[in-house]
Amino acid sequence: MGDSKKSLVVFDFDHTIVDSNTDLSVRDMIDGEVPDEVEAIYSDRCWNEYMNAIFHILHTQSVTVDDMTRVLERSPLTNGMQELLQYLAENKHMYSVIIISDSNVLFIDILLRYYGLSEVVYRVYSNPASVDSDGQLRIRYYHHQTGCDISSHNMCKGKYPPTPESVQSASIMIQPLAGL
């Protein structure tokens, strides 16, 4: 079959691969109401700032990343997604799968590992996430943009590689998932 080209399959994560919004699932772990000053940050355009404030509240309430992981693992896959991703995995010679998501690399990695789907995905384009020295989860902008009116300031999903070849040579990759 010589010189066959792969088809690029692109997924969002929340409400596409998983049938929930992972950020909101974690936000719901807050004991009590979200303070008004944090709710005032809420905006589709400033989501990372809002979520970092949520992560700070959770940290002050002694909620750990392990606690978040247990909640995230209750997030169901969208109906039919397990089968679709298994098909794509079984046919890796035909498809390159990437995720472009406004979530964060940690939440995506947690759930792909939980469902045994890490090896299906070639690249994840999402907000970097890390745990600081105090144990608090923090996310950063994937990039800062103001030129796209339909996307958040932290990510314009329209700027990503349109072909498998450009995915394979992409210099904008944040991190491949472990084991890929």
C-alpha cells in the first residue's frame, strides 16, 4: 500500500469525548457557594482566571488533585465514543487523532488513562496544567489571543493543524500524552 496518507480526526474534549464539562465537575466539589468575587471573574473570555480562582478555593478546602481525579473518573464518555476511539485505535495506520480543547492537559490525561484511551490520541492541544509546590493545581493559557471573537482569550481553536502531516511536524504541541 506504499504511500497512503492518514486522515486527521479532531475532537474537542468536554461534551464531545466526555459527556460533561470537567471543569464544572471539579468546581462542584467546592464546599458551599462560590464567592461573589470569584463569580464576578466568570466569563467565557476569561475562563482560565475563573478556574484558577476555583482551584485556589478547592486548595484552601484541602481538596487535592487525587480528590479531583476521583470525581473526574465518574465522568461518562459520550454515548458511542468508546467504540469510536477503539475503532480509531485499531486503525492507527489510517488515522491521526488529536484533541483541541479549552479544558487542560491534566484533566484530559486523567480521563484518557482512566478509560484506556491514551494511546489513541497523537496530540493534545490544551491549556497546560501543573501542581505547584504547595499542591495547588494551576492552569495557564495555551496561548493568548484576541483576534478570534468566538473563542476564549486562552485558545483559538481555529489556529490548529489541518492535516496529519502538519500535526506530525507541529511545533505548537504542548505535550504528548505519556506512552505515545
